[in-house]
Amino acid sequence: MSSSNETITKTLTVVISLCLVCAVIVSSAAVMLKPAQKINKAADMQRNILLAAGLLSEGENAAAKFKEVVDVKLLDLNTGKFATDRKAADFDYRAAPRDKEISIALDAKDDIVKIKRRSNIAPVYLAKDNGKLSSVILPVYGAGLWGPMYGFIAIDPDATTVKGIKFYEHKETPGLGAEIENPKWVASWVGKKLFNDKGEIAITVQKGGVTANDPQKMYKVDGLSGATLTSNGVQFIFTFWLGEQGFGPFLQSVRNGELTHG
């Protein structure tokens, strides 16, 4: 009996030791890889920002291009002014809504994007061409059919005309809602007007398509066929983030010629 117990004890000792060694190896690998993962994540985000604005050619280095043409600023959404007390490089926009010190809970009637909390601080990306503003790129997100949809919208310096959009993360159905990534649909946004002459949000994702003779077609984008809920989600995203709860006050200041690089 004693010999049997010793065998079980030895077996358990070996198993536990092996598990501890494996845990140490996995933990060490995770720690070692974290800096590289952070760099890759930042590079991928920079790539999506540039693609939204049509600023990245095939084969170009995204990180180098981004550094060359884009300034990152943090915006106080409550005032529409740049926040100068924080560094953009250290700011995690995706985590910010969970920080109650810099975010607010949204009333259900206002939360059309179903995000529950909104950060008071948000990054904006100012692309330049020969020192002049060429695009304002804004991060936007909200609920889709199966989960959140994250993207960017690039706007001309008039703060009204769409230069491009890019949805880079979502869980929409392939062939249906996932068509938000379809180059043809993405291209249909280019040149559309976000606001009417009164400064009111006018962009509409229209179910049933947009006819060529529609006098309001400059404000309309075809809805996605067979993906009404995704199309609605996209509409809500732009309605929310272009409005008073989002980047609306900032875009108004751009239209008024008040933008300073600071």
C-alpha cells in the first residue's frame, strides 16, 4: 500500500510541476509578446484610418504614411474643443467608456447606438496635404445585428462631405450585413453630404435604393439588401456620432472656420 501511495504522490507531483512549468512558459510568452501585439494593433488601426480617407496606396507602409500625414488630437465631446490635458498616444478610446471619471451613462432615449456609456474624450485624426487640412477622420461605433460595429468616417475640410468610410470590425452576417465592407457599397458614400444647408444631419441609409432623379440623392445611400437591421445600425451610428452627443459641436466649429491645430 505504501508503495502504491508513493507512486500516486510522484505522479501528482510530476503533473503539478508540469502544469506550473507550462503556466510559467505561457505567461512569459504573453508578457514578451504584448509589446509586439500593441505595435501591430496600432499599425492596423493606422491602416484603417488611412484607408477610410483614401490615403494609403497598395504597398505603402501604413505606419510611415500615418506619421507623415496625420495629426492625432483628443477632443472633449462636451465642448467640441481639443482636450489639452491628455496625451493622445496614451489614450485608449475603446476602454474609455468603462472609466466613469471620463464617461457618462446615456439615457435610453438618446442611446440609439446601444453603447450604454459614452466617453467624454475621443480622438480625431486630421490629415494634411502640404500643411493644409485635407480630411477629418472620426471613429464611430454602435450596435449591429450580432454585435458592435466599429469604423471610421473621413470627411472633407468642409466638415460636410464624405470622403470615405471604413468598417474594420463587426460580427455581421457574411453576404448580408457584412456587405458594409463591400468596396462598391463603401464607394457609394463618397461625395455624399452629411448635413443640409441648415447644418442639420441629413445623411440617410435608404431602404429600397436611391433613384437617379431623386433631388435629395446627395444625402442618401442605398441600404444593404437583405440586411435591414445592419443598415439601421449604420444609420443610427452616423446619426448619433454626427449629432450633439458626438462630434456635432466639433464639426460645426470646423464649418465655422474655428479649427486650430493647437
